[in-house]
Amino acid sequence: MSEQAKAYLESVFGLEGKTAVVIGGTGTLGGAFCDALGGAGAHVLVVGRNEDHGQGVAKRINSRGGSAEFCRADSTRRADLESLAAHLKSADRNCDILINGAGINSATPFLEIDDDEWDRMLNINLRSVHLACQVLGKEMIASKTPGSIINVASLSGMTALSRVFTYSATKAAVLNLTQNLAREWAPHRIRVNAISPGFFPAEQNRKVLTPDRVENIMRHTPMDRFGEPHELAGAILLLASNAAGGFVTGANIVVDGGFTAMTI
Ligand SMILES: NC(=O)c1ccc[n+]([C@@H]2O[C@H](COP(=O)([O-])OP(=O)(O)OC[C@H]3O[C@@H](n4cnc5c(N)ncnc54)[C@H](O)[C@@H]3O)[C@@H](O)[C@H]2O)c1
């Protein structure tokens, strides 16, 4: 690549000097988000409950010449997120980019979903987003610098997807909250967007992707394959970078191999 092309891409997508907090950076897609942000020059806080996975992601980014650290936090606990905010302050860092990517899934038949399962799913998939936006979003506003929040929704939040009732309800709510915060925080130059991945094999959907389910998914996916986590990097960098996505807020970028475009 020519020096001119490198300089151009750097000016549009470069994140040098920015700090990115990736909640759920310990997971399959979250790890890919961390790689993308670290690769573009951001300092990455890999946030989650699984220390082995989180340290692994941070080590991978650092070994490639990037900058990353693991921070343990349960995203359903306000106190953990407040500690994260305090950690950023003590390191004299702003939260420039926040990704809300913690999530769980379940395919329990609707009449068998018990109160515990419903509460657990809402707690992790929805309340986590609410809490992180409150605790870290407040700091982003106070910093008076432009920022980007990316909420990880799902195609199941946009259309009725069989078997995953509670999951889909949480993701529809995440999309709605995303638009409402985009409206609310535009005057503070905090952009709030969502990405909606289609089907990417990961830990949280391992049990959901049964052979008959996979066959149905492929029949309904024009690209006839699962997505690969690195294929979300472009959407993440577009939304994270103020140069690339500075006028994009309240949007939802769908990365699903054409699943939601498909009828017959
Ligand atoms: N994989 C897909 O096909 C797909 C599609 C659409 C949306 N998503 C969403 O992408 C996000 C990432 O999921 P994934 O597919 O990589 O699954 P994953 O299971 O690999 O990753 C999820 C991560 O979230 C973490 N997590 C769960 N609860 C947490 C909590 N309370 N506090 C902190 N971390 C917590 C887990 O430890 C894990 O590291 C989720 O929001 C998921 O709903 C995934």
C-alpha cells in the first residue's frame, strides 16, 4: 500500500490516542471488536468476568504492537462499572469509545421460560447496557469531548426469530434505547449506534445452533454461510471513528449475510 493510501486510511479510521472500553471483550465477537480497535491504534480495556479470556485478548493486541489491558467487571453490577470509571480517571483516560457487548442467549420454549431465566436475560442483555450508558456515558458527557457508544443488538431485535423469545425482546429494547440516547446525547457530541450481527458461531449460541436450526438459517441466508467475527471490524471502526462516522448516530448497522433482506 502506498504511503499516501496509508495516511488517508489513518486519517479516516485511525484511533491513536483514543481509549476504548469493550464490555464483553472476553467473548467471541467482543474479542474481534478489541482486535479492530487495538489494530486501529486505540488503547483497549478488555472488560468482562472471564480473566483467562480477557488476558488472552489483551496479550494478543499487545503482542501485535497495540495497547490493551484486561479489567474485571460484571456489567450487571453498577459498583463494578463505577470502579471501571474510577480506573480510567486514575489513568487520566477518557472513555472515548464504549462497546456494550456482553450477552447471553437461550432457546427455551415460550411457555417454559421461568422468571429466573427472564430476569437473568434482561439483567445481562439489557440492564448492562443501561448501567454502562449511565455510569460511563455520564463520564463521557463530562469530558466534553466527542465520543462513540456502540450497543451490540441482533437481527432478532428487528424481526421475529423463532425460539429465542427473551433474547429477541432484550435486543429490540437495546435498539430502542440506542435511538433514544442518540437523540438525547447528540448535543453532547456523544454518538450512540448499534450493530446487529446475524449468525456468528460463539459461546452464547452454541446450544441454540442445532443441526436443524443451522439448516434453516442457511436456507434463509443469501450468502449461505455463517459470519466470521473479523467481518464486524469495518462496522465497528466506522462507528468508533469520529472522522469516518462523525455524522452517524441512532443508526443500526446490520451485518448478516443478507438474512434480513431475504423473503423467498
Ligand atoms: N454470535 C452471534 O451470532 C450474535 C448475533 C447477534 C448478536 N450477538 C451479540 O453479540 C454479543 C457478543 O456475544 P458473542 O456471540 O460473542 O458470545 P460470547 O458468549 O462469546 O461472548 C459474550 C461475552 O459476554 C460476557 N458476559 C456475559 N455476562 C456478562 C456480565 N454480566 N458481565 C460481563 N461480561 C459478561 C461473557 O463472559 C462472554 O465473554 C452479545 O451481546 C450477543 O448477544 C451475537
